[in-house]
Amino acid sequence: MVEFKVVVSDPKTGQAYNLTVSGGAAGAFVGKKIGKEVEGAAIGLPGYKLQITGGSDRDGTAARPDLPGVGRKRLLLSGGAGFHPPHDGERRRKFIRGNEITIEFVQINTIVIGQGEKPLAEYFPKEKAEKAAA
């Protein structure tokens, strides 16, 4: 069974929310490409529109929006998703995943592009991190 961790970022509030989806809800993402839109109702956020901005697989290999396909490739990178050079002009050959979401992905990053009726904070209640000090 397919299971994804979906990170939903809200640019209006600057908050990011984590959501674990599996089964049919996860099927809404399979086959989509980075940059495409997904209805939030598929993952329990009615009225919201989400845009896929990236993701990674079980090995932590990042997906790039400019690499077509589903597999992993070794590319010579000078920056962008998957490689942030510590020195100016540095290039490295790195494994990068294609831009199409497959069942091998573990995490999918999204941003909100269409708001629903209720704010996202109501769908994700805050956990009480602080216990009563004794």
C-alpha cells in the first residue's frame, strides 16, 4: 500500500503542516508532475487547491522539476534542488529523481494556491508540547 508524507505550506501564514496519506488519497498524487495542481479534498482539505513543489524518495533523493521521467539519474549540478554548492562555481555529480510522482516517493511538498472556507489551523490541531510543570 502506498503511503506519503505530505507537507502542506501556507504562504499566507508561513506555517507548514504534515499529513500522512495512504490508499486512495495517496493515489491522487501518483502520476502527477511537480508544478501540477491537486484538489485538497482528496487528502481531507475540502475547498483547498494545492500545487506540488517537490518531494523525495526513501533514500532522500530530491526530485527536480526540470528532469522529466520517473527514475533516478546522475546529473552534473551547479545548484538548485538536490545540490546547494558551498563554494561559487562548484559542480558535482549527484543522483536526482525525475519530476513525476511514483510509489517510490516518501515525502511530497505542496503549497496552498486556493483557500478553503476553514483555515488550515482548524484541520491540524496544535499538540500540547508543554506538560504541566510539577
